[in-house]
Amino acid sequence: MGPWQGPLPHSLAVLRSSRYPQSWSVQIRRSAVAGRDGASDVSNIPHAEDDSGGYSLRWFHHQHLSFLGGKMYRPSPSILRPMLRVGLTSAVLTALLSSALPAVASDPVTPSAQATELPAPTGSALDSGALSSGSPVPTGTPTVETPEPQPTATDASPAPPTPAEPSNKASEEPAVPAAPAQPEAPADQGQPAMPSPPEATKDATDADPSPSPKRKSATKEAPETSSPAAEAPHVAAGQAAIGKKATALKLRPLNDFRCTLKDNGCVRTFTDAASKAKVAIYWTAGSGAYAVDLKHSIYKTYRDAKFENGKYGYPVADMTVRSDKSAIQRFQGGTISYTPAHIVAGKKAIDAKAKKLKLVAVKDLNCRLVGNGCVRTYAPSTTSAKRVAIYWTAKTGARSTDLQHRIYKKFKASGYERGTMGYPTSDPKCGLKAKGCVQTFQNGTVAYSSSTGARILTSQMNHSWTARGSQNGKLGYPMQDAVKRSGKTTQVFQGGSLVAARVGAVMYPKNECWAIGAGKTRYAHGWANRISFTIAEKYGTAKASFVNCVRIGSIYKQEWKTGKATVGLKGFKRPGVASGHTQYRWSPQGSFTVHEAFGEGNPGTDLKYKKLNKKSRWSGTRGSSYNKYYESGSVGYERWPDENMWFYMRLPTGDYRQGAVIDYNRGPGENIKQGAGFAIFLHANPVPTAGCIALDLKNVVRYLKTADPGDRIIMGVRKDIFKA
């Protein structure tokens, strides 16, 4: 038997490589000695290193080529790997080689075999990439017709083999039986995310692009076969439509096209680089190209219904996701809708709450709130103007709030559930002291009374307030919201103030300092670090009390107080009325800053300090120096009504041994008014003065040691300083 030469069959075109591009070359002869397992030896088969450039049958495992009657050898991994990369399996190779190789000669000594060229198969499942490992050979795979085979040396017949006459005619050759037709391999239509491996379309076309209807000489090239896309127009159309859709959605592919689906359908899986979502785009000529989100619950329902093979068929629209996260998608066989679990639970809980309160819905359910929350508005009846909102989250449950109440308006002002308060955690509790109501929220409480209004307490403040008896305790209702200033969270109540501590809060009692934080003073204070009150209980008296307050956040606590204080001999002038010349002995009323101090030596104050000397004077003479410090040209210089500060310091009573300048009719940014008054100080010796404030020397020093530039002194009659 001579060598068989022929073109590489189309169905094996995928076996070509740049290393072995030329032809298929096989030489086969029968051995007189049977090989193992009753198989004859196949020899003279070129291997990969032969000059023929062909593929040796020794590349394939012996169990897949046992039909040749030859002893096969395990292939080299470097040779087998290219075949596996293109998707060929052992079963496929066996079937293809059985249909492609020429008949084996029956005579081991004088073989006679005329090689004939095989028609190139087209349209097979191999070309479309539909076969997988272990799949049967599709029906469309062509087979070779040959004469009946003669008995071989290994046949079980008792008669000895009769040598056949040599002949060059194919009709006289012993024939290899034609491979029986097998049923077409079913396409795996249930996994859109994992289409079949990509087809080697380009390589196959280059090798044998068109079918050959007639047998020709084995030494001639087979005509070209048309491409698979040309034989299946739906493939090209599907790929184009899916590609266009993917481009519009800005997706990148994860695998190859798969066009073996029901009704000539195609699918390809993609990913969104931004969201990491996985999307399968399905297409048929009748349905168009539409995407299915492979991580969404709609896809899971579609998958469980057997994809396009099930009752839903192909998608006919993209998925629509609503603002409440519910979704819907239409398919050929119906619509799949998705409702998130929080909507189902929220509706059930809110409906039950409304039924309990005997309310009638006036708006639709809204489950687009932060934290997967829901809300719905109700009324007591269809004719009632009153409105009640029921809020729900899985953590807080269903809670109502009266939309006309001040508590709800406070909740609204804080930003609803998105703001500082979060969702309500209780229904409003009303009928409390002073017609009060209280409602708790995730991040605090709103307390209301007719005299204080609705006020927000933080969780920490609410805890301390509750521990002290809430509205029924000494604190009463809060008078303002809890606020944070200078790193301290504070709140003023009817009966005192709270300052948040590491645990709980510290309470400060109601007094003059409390009034500042409570907004109960009539004069501006500018949130100075320290504010001191000089308070006369009535007009026409020089007697007063002095209270020193220090700020903590937004409240003030009393640091010290003395009832031994004096003012001008005639008491205070009315608010806004100038005190005038010191000879009249009136004290001005109002809120004044402090920036400067003076005396015999700095006691440790942060105020600008002037150490007095023999020339130290304070001008009461109208002109550019009015109500200012100056030093005279000589020690004995005197000018009325200027004050000799050295003289008053040297008095036995020590009036000016230490003092602070009160910025009345002077100070930063204030225009001095001639004749309005001058030399208003805080000094020692608490006796009636010409208009100054006088304390014991030790209290003057105490004041100076803690004073900062910009601190204030508020002075006047109590009823004019404080609000009721």
C-alpha cells in the first residue's frame, strides 16, 4: 500500500498550525504479527519531526484510533495542547478520523489502496462550536462510502485469509465501514453566562473555505468552503445586534457569542466595568436584543424557569428599576416583576398600624426613603383635614406622627428621617404636664409644652433629663434645643442647665448665669467667655450684687457671687440714658466690654495693664483726650474734672490699687461722645461712688485674674436686665 496523500479535510482544519501548515500525510500498512489486544501494528507513520510537515497519528491516544488496527502511542503534551485549545475532544477526533482516512489494505504483503479525496464537511456541530467533551457526532457529519472490508489477520474466522489481487482501483480495495450516523448533539441552552468556546472560523476558512461536491484526485487541493456565518445568517445578525446593544450600555464582553439557542437565538455575557454587574444580552430576529442582569432576582426567576426554553422565552424589553428598587421586565411569555422584601414588610406593618388607629389612607405608600424606610399619609376620615404620617423601618417598626403638631414640624425642620433625628421610635405621648407631648426618635427626643415650644434633646441629654424626672422633675421642659459650642453640648431647661459629660450630663441650677443661656437677658452678651452682672434690685440705690459667670458651650455657670457691691450714689440711670458728668453720681446701665486694667502692679491679668505713677491722669475735659488715660507734664499738674489716678491709688482706702476700665462711652469701634460720661471703672472700696462699680479689693483681684479681653459687664436694675 502506497502513501495516502490528500488535503486536510475541512472538519479537521482547526488542527492546522503555523508549525505544520502544509498537508496531511499518512502511510499505513498491515503487520503480519498482531499487536496487543488483537490490534495490528501501524508503522511508518511520520511524527512531528518528519519532513512531511503533516500531523502524525501518533499524536492521538491509542484508544481513540483503535479502529485503524494499529498500536497507538500517548501524544506529547506539547502536541496535544493546541488541539485541546481549539475545543477538539477525543470523541470528536475519533469520529472525524474514521470518516476522513482512506481504507486499509487487506493484504499485509501486497497492499492495494487507492486514496480518494474526501468531500469537506460543512455545517457540522464542530464548526459552530456546539460540541463538548463526550458529545456524540452530529448527524450532519459526512461519512466515506467504501467496499466491504476483507477479513484481517486478527479476525476470529477459522479460514485462513486469502490474499487479494493487487489493484489500483478504489472499488477493489478493502473498505473501512462507514461511520454510522449519530444524533445531533443537543445545544446547551441553559447557561447564558458560559457560551461555548469561540469558533476557529478564520483558521477553518483559510484551510478549506468552501464545500467540494465531487471527489477529486488526492493530490489536488479541495475547493474553498463558505464560512459558517454565510451558512447561518442569524449568527451575523445576532452578533451585530448584541454588539450594538453592548456598546450602548458601555459593556465589555466576558466570553464569546453563542448562537445555538432556541429559534436561532444568540447570547453573550458582558460586564459593566464601573458597577461590576454581569449582564447577558439575548437576541432573536423576532424579539430583538435585550439585557438581563445576571445578579438580579429577575434573572434568578428566569433561570429557574429554564431560560429561553421555558415559559418566558426571550426578553422583549430591558429591565426597568423604579426609585423604590422594585423592578419589572417583559418577556415573550409574560412579565417578571420584583418587589424588595422591605416594601412587602413595610406595607404590611403600616397597614396594620393604620387599621389599629382607624385611619384612612390619603396617599400612596412611599418606600424610597433612606435606610429602606417607608411612609404613608392617612387621615381619621375621608372628610377630616387632620393628617397622620406612619413611618416604618425594619429597626424602628411602624410609628405615627401628627403632621399638624409642633413635634412633627420640629422633625421636619431637622430634615425628616434624613436629618439629625432619624426615624421616630415611638408614637407621640401627649397629655403630660403643661399640656406637653414627647416623642422619641432614633437620635433623640422632641419635648413640647405650650410655654417652651418643641425642643430637641440628644440621646445623652434625654437620658439625663429622664433620670431627673423629665418634665416632672426640677429641670422641667427644655427651653432650647441641645446645642454644641466650643466642644461642649449643653441645654437649658426651665429649672436649670445640662452640660454633657463623658457619661450622662451635669446639671447647673437656675440663676442669673442660667438666664444668659436661656435667652432671658435683655442686653447683648456676644457669647463672651465671662459675663459679670452688677445688679441693683431697684432704682435710686447704690447697693448691688456682683455675679461672675463663665461660659460652658452655650450655657453659663456661676463661678462666684458677692452681695457686697456698690454703684453710683444715685443708682442707675434708665436704659439708654447717659450717666453724664461724674459730679452727678449716676451709673450707666447696659452691657459693656472690658479690655484694660490699672493699679499698683499687675496681679496676673490678661487685660492690657497700666501701672500707675505720679503723672497718671484720666481726662474728663472735653476734647480729643476726653475719657482717655494720659500722663501730665508735671507731678503737681491738676485739671478739673480730670482724675488724678495716683492720688486715688494712694488713699488709705486704696480705691485704685487695682481696677479695670469699663468700656462705657469708649472701647473698640465706639465713638466717644463728649459729655456723655467718663471714668467708669471697676475698683476697690465698696462704698457709693461717682458712677463706678466698687468691690472688696480681693474680689477685684479675683476678677482681674480670670478676665480676658472682650469679657463683659452687664450692669443695671434687675427688672431691666432680665426677662420674666
